[in-house]
Amino acid sequence: MRDAPIDLNGTQIGGAGADRDAASTARETIDVVGARTNNLRDVSVSIPKGRLVAFTGVSGSGKTSLAIDTLHNEAQLRYLEGLSPFVRQYITQRNRPKVDRILGLGATLAVDQRRLNRNPRSTVATITGIDGHLGLLYSRLPGIGADPAAETGDGHLTTAHFDRHTPEGSCADCHGVGGRWQAAEDLVITHPELPLFKGASPWFAKWRSGEHAFVPALAEKRGVDLDLPWRSLPEDFRHCVLYGTGDEKVEATVDIPNKKETARMTYTSVQPLRGALAEVERVFVNAQTSSAKQRYLPYMRKRSCGTCGGSGYDQVARSVRLGGMTYPDLLGVEVREVRGWARSVADGLDARQREVGEPLLQDLDRRLGILDRLGLAHLQLSRSAATLSGGESQRTRLAAQLSTELSGIIFVLDEPGTGLHPADKAHLLDIALELREAGNTVLLVEHDPELIARADWVIDMGPGAGRLGGEVLVSGPPAAAAAHPESLTGRHLAGAGPRLRRTRRPPGDGTRWVELHDLRAHNVTAPLVRFPAGRLTCLTGVSGSGKSSLLSALGEGAEAALNGTVTGTVGEVTGLEEFGWVAVVDQEPLGRTPRSNPATYSKAFDIVRKLFAGTGPARGRGLDASWFSFNTAGGGRCETCTGYGRKLVDMHFLPDVWVVCDACEGRRYKPEALEIEYQGLAIDQVLDLTVAEAVERFPAPRQLAETLVALNRVGLGYLQLGQSATELSGGEAQRLKLASAIQRGAGSRKAGLVVLDEPVSGLHPSDVQRVVDALDVLLDSGNTVVVAEHDIPVAASADWLIDLGPGAGPDGGAVVAEGTPDTVAAADTPTAGFLRRYAAGLPLLDGRREGARR
């Protein structure tokens, strides 16, 4: 048993001195006593206020549980309790963080990796609040362009005129959408040199609608041979297949297999053909779910609205100019250009305009400046939140929080360095220090040893992950963590941590290559980009240089080539003759409700339910595997919460909150389901196991054991099988997908292409080795792996590097160096310099700002 941690005054927290003067506590420290949230083991610790405090430890050690799930969540609940009795009725002891008491806790602002914004209306401008500033500038400054009276009728402009989601601001024709999805002939007919039903069209390759049966009938009626290449068929017949027969009716007998029975259903119909293009659009519109709509998007393109040019804005927003630019035009340029525009507008204000415009422009410049310093200057303000990478999304939300000029706030930043090139991390450190100097407390959940070394105080959690963690190893300055014998973080702070180990597999004369021809993806344009098959390729470059765009183009292009379709980003993909599948392992959330979890995503829970259904008590009661599903009505799940374990409460004018179900107390199941056990465990207790514990508990059956081992192999041993997918970080979600790809690679007869965007983001340096080893498992099975990564040790261990740049946005998108890591290290690029520093054993983040710390 370790000694209880001591506070900054040398008093044991929770000991005889725990009742010291509360006013002193409020001024100097945040004192946590008896925290037991998630895997925390009765943690008591004193956190200095007004300092930059790093929460460290291996993945799953309890850093986030203490900083966010305990401190930030408790601060939120205290705020809600002060609002109204209506709000307080939903806050019970069960929903509070498990902690005896927290003293000295003030207001918190948190940017959590686990809460990505996928609202289709959200953009960089809306997330950061910049849209509001611009709307005020365009509507309030007089004499800025065309006569407003001519456009609005009364001459009164409001911010609503510059919001495409309002009646005043939206285009009358497209209602703010900017266009519509339309079927494209070249996407329906991808290989006109082949017969229609034998490769010319992916749409006609499978039964996708009832019209398929009418095409052979039309061919027979017109005397057309469908075995001939599509392009050689009569033009009027091809036109009818694609655009319909008008009033001409065609009689056909349709034979449809019945999915639930061996019998088949046959009917005869007489009707005109709509045509494949109209049919694609019909089934797309009628699709009830987003996943169903995804099936038809490969045959469609979004056509811009002819009235608004695709902007979605009404005539007023498209005509009024400020600083020489309309509002939609300004949203379409990059952050760095908007900063220049704002300064030119400020310089041109007269005395009357300055009174209104100066405060807005100053705050706007501050927000744009933070985006720039966080490595986001390459983003357009109109960029959709759904298209941002995990790191970009988090830093965009971080910029919104850091733009405030508050003092006395506790900022909780969850791994803000994720997705940042080493060249950009110094700016992040500067911003954190500026927040501290403004009188705030900054709690930084971080893995990067060089950022941790520059903190004022370190709270190192461990010693391991999951149930092996949850203790405070060190609470003191970075030097104390570096000297602690049990701290893995300390070893890296002391420069004694193990370097990444991997045996490179450089391409040779016999290496096959996957080639992208005529590439056009965002800012990346290239006639040819090559990737060695059977090797680990790493895409590098500064933030915004085009890594994610190239990676996405590779995944989409290869998948389209294997499916016989085309994509707008790649002209042609060659070298896929021996490939059979593509896996895009991104950081998208696994699910949007508490139902989804590692057990369900990996299909391990399907096997677990069968095991429970095979027990004597279950067989005696006639229960099948579906009865043990918490997603199926009428079975053993708790119907009060419909198997969630929690209930969503509508808070009206506040964000909805999840509260623990009173009926099942969060266990998801009815009492009769919990009475049935397998190997001494009820089914909810299986969901409570960590992956590592489940590996030991279930060495059989083989399929379950292999699934669990794959999850453990990618560094997720600390996750509970039933942990809600909404609580997983983007990196954890990605590693779950990587585990699935490993199983697919091992079981597939054909080679696969696996692409990953920043696979080691959110990982402690000691855990990176696990993921790199897992990538080698994929290579050992004959697969090809391509990653986009900022982590210099990972890049240095790859077989092949493609370095993009030289800058970000329009200054990037070119391949500035490629080859083995040693070859790229000799080039003159930002990444090359860091590769050389790593090879020489030098710190990546220089020490020029060391003296800035207090």
C-alpha cells in the first residue's frame, strides 16, 4: 500500500490535515479526496491552481477518469444544481462522479477527444463562433457595398441575412443546401467496353431495383443483343436504359427470390421504364437511414445549385461586399487569408464605422490567430466538421474555448497535441502558458514527454492500465516523475524510455506497386503516386499538407477499382491484381448511443450470447442467443431503459443528459437474465470484464479467443467489453477497427489494403510499440499498410515514406520527398529535420521556451 499523496504544503490528503482552512484551499489548490470513478482506486491528490498541470500515464491508467470524468463532470453537475429544481431532479448520487469530496473546484472548460461534432450544419466558422462575428460585421457596417435597400426591401440587414439556415439567408431555390445529389451516367456505366450485365455497370451487376428485369424485356422487344459491349448497342436503346422509355410501356415477368422461404415470387407487369438515373435517385430519396443512402452515393454526384452557385446563400449575402469580398466568398478562403482580409477592413474603417467594427475585428483576429497557432490556418471557414480529422476537430473546438478572455477558469485539455506535427507543438505550449499567465489553471491530459517536461506539475497515474492502474504514482514537478522507479512516463522524461523497435522491409527489385494516376483530392494533385505492396508506408508532412486527403483518395480509389466503379478523386488505380479487399481504419465514432461497445463491434458478444444460451438453465427455459441481447425487445433486457443501462433526459433549454436506469441500476438486464451464469459470471459481469481479463477467462471457443487476443494486441487490454462507444476516444475507436482488420487479414484468402489515419494518436510512448507490432501482423499475412502519421518514431520505422508539403493548404499537396526514412531524412523538408534529430537522439521540441515557465 502506497503512502497517501501529500499536498503542496506537505500535508497528507485525507489524513489528519485534510480539514485545513477552506479559504486557503480555494486560493491555492483543488483537493480531491477518495475518487473512485471508473478505475480510480480511492485517489486523493492535491492539484495546484494557477499552474500548468500535466496528467500522465499509460493509456487506460486513469488520467482522463480523474481530469475529465471526475473533476470536469463534478464541476458541470455543480453548475446544473444551481439552475432550477427541474434540473436538480435528474441529478442523483448515482450519476455523480464517485468521489468523497472535492475542495477548491471552480468553473471548468473542457475539450474532450471523445465528443466529436458530426452535425452536418457545423463548420469551422460555427464551431469557433467566427460566423457570428462575420455576420455582425456584414450587417452592421454601413456603406459596405451594393445598396441594401434594393436587396432587402427596407434596407435593414440582420445577421440572419448571412445565415444560410434561416429563411432570410437561404437560397430560394435550394433552401440553403447548395445543390442536390444527382445520378451520373459515367458512375452508372463505368466500363462501356463491356456488356451491360457483365461488367459495364456496377448498378446492374446486382439486383438493386425492380427495373432490372425490364431491361432484358426491352432488349428483346428492340432486338438488341445484351451480350455485346455497351458502347456498341444502339443509341436509342442506351438512352432508354438510362433515361427511361417515356410513355412506351414494356411487359416483363419478374422472378424474385423470397429471403425467408425456399419458394420464389413471380409476377408480370406492364409499365414504362423510369431509366437507371431516375431509379438511382428514387431509391436514394426513399432510403430511410444514412447507411442505406450510402449504398447509392457511388452512382451520384452533388450538383451545385445554379442560382447560388452552390453556396446556399440568398442574393443579399451574395451581393453585399466588405473588404472587397462577399460573405460566401470569405467563408471559402483559408483562415490565413481571412486574417489578412480582417486587417485590411480595419485599416479602411472611418471614424463612425470604427466604433462598431473595431471591437468585433479585434476579437475576430484573436480567434483566427489561435486557429493559426494551432496548425489550422489551412482550413476554410466553410469546412464541414464531419470532414475534419480527429485532431483537427479537437483543435478547432479548443480554439473556440481558448478565444475567451476569462480568468480564474480551469481549462481541461484532453491530449491537444493529437494530430499536430512536431513543428506546431511549440505553439500549443505557448497558448497553454498564456492561459496560465492570464490567471487560469490548465489541466493537460498528455502523452508527449516533451510537452510534459515543460509543465509546472505532473500527476502521473498507474502503474498499469485498467484495473492495474488508477493510482497516483507521482504528484510533483516533472523531475519527481522522472526519478520515480515505477513510472513509465518518468522513464521517457528521463530519456531512458525504450526506442521504437521494428525491422524495416525496404522495397526491392521484385516489389509490386499500387499506383494512383491523375490524383485530384483537395489540395493534393499529382500525375502519379506509388505505394509499395506488402510494405508499411507512412505519409508525413505538416498539418494540412494533404496527408489525410491522399490517404482518403487511396482508400476510395482502391475500393472503387475493386468494385468496378469510379471516383472523382483518382483517374485510375493500378497494381491491385492480387488484392481482394480494402479496410479504411479511421477515427470515426463506433456508435452514437451507449448500446455500441467493444464487445458488440468486434462480434465477440455474438459468441458470448451463444455461450449463455447453451447453458443448462437457458436450454431448460428454451432461451436462444437473441434473448440475451440488450438490443432486442421481448428478451432478457431491461425494458425500462430498453437495454441501455441509462436513460436520456430531455433538459429542454440545456443539453440532454444520460442518467443511470433506476430499474436495472445500469445492468441492462432483467433479474431473470442475470440469474443465468456462464463460468460463474452473469452476462452483465462479462461486459464488465476488461479485454485483458476476458483473454484469460475465455481461452475457448477459438473464434472468441482470437477476437479478444486481437483487441489486446492493439493495446486495448484496459477497455471493458461493455464500455460505451460514446466514451471512447477517436484513437480507441480506431484501434478497435484495426483489431477487426487484423482478423480479416488473417482469415482472407486474398491480400488486403489497410489505410490508417494517425493510428498511434492518444497513445503513451510505451504503447506505440504494440500498434506497430500489430501493423507487422497485417504485413506478415501478405497485406499492405499505409498510414498518415505525425509521430516521428513511427515514421522513422516505416519501410517507405511519402513526405507532403512543403506547407499547408495551397502551399502543400505536393510530394516533396519519398523513399526510405534515411532517404527522406536527407531532404530539405520540415519532417526531414525532425527525422535527423530523432536519429541523433536529440529532443524534437527545442528548449527555447524553457525559460518561459515560472
